[in-house]
Amino acid sequence: MKPDLVLKITLLVAAFASFVLSVTLYFQAEDGDLSGRLNGIYVGIWVPSILALGAFILSGDRRKKHE
């Protein structure tokens, strides 16, 4: 497999796993458990961060190839 494809798949799996973990943490928290809900929101913020990191890494690779 090409390294770019492996990186893309890894990033998408990590973002999806973060999303699933976030939803699980949020909805498994009890009604009065504000800490549990906030943990779910915090983990949910990881999803765009993981995807942005992947875009940053992949754009750097493309610039090097065109030079």
C-alpha cells in the first residue's frame, strides 16, 4: 500500500473512533453528571483536530512533490 493511503485510512479511522467514543461518553453520562457530558464534548473536539492534522501533513507532502 502507498504511504499516503495508509495515512488517510489511519486518520479517518482515528477520527471515526473519536466520534464514537465522544457520543458514547456523552450519552452514557447520568442526567446530573456534568463531568461525563463535558468529557464527551471534549473528546468530540478531537475529530476536527485529527482531520486538520491530516490535511496539514498531506498538503506538506504534496508541496514537496511539486518542487
